[in-house]
Amino acid sequence: MAQHPEVYRVWLLAARSEHDTTDRKLFVGRYWYGYPFNQLAEAYGMTPNAVSLRLHRVRLNLRAHLEERGYRI
């Protein structure tokens, strides 16, 4: 996904109402800044597994959101 910055823009615009602030921050931290799971987990008081699970759910939602708008992932 890093090769498609428009994907980030579309998701971030849609995410304002669809995702909580922590999910958005985790997504940007991981996929924009490249922070490792353990660093994100420590910053947000979660386990690395919880971060991974939340990001997985966000990616699924992102995929559905983009496919509804005609993007092929």
C-alpha cells in the first residue's frame, strides 16, 4: 500500500467518522511512519498483539471502503 498515497488520503478522509482516533493513529504510525508494533503498543498502552489485531481490522475496513468506491486492491 505504501506505493499508493491516494489510498491513505481516501482512507484518512473516510476514517474521520468510521474509526476512532487510536485506530487512525495506529494506522498512520505503522504505515506512514513505519513504527514497529512493539513501539506502537508501548505508546498506546496495548500489547503488540492488540495493535496487530486492531490494524488487521482497520485494513479490512479500508479494503471494503475502497472497493465500494471502485478501487481494486
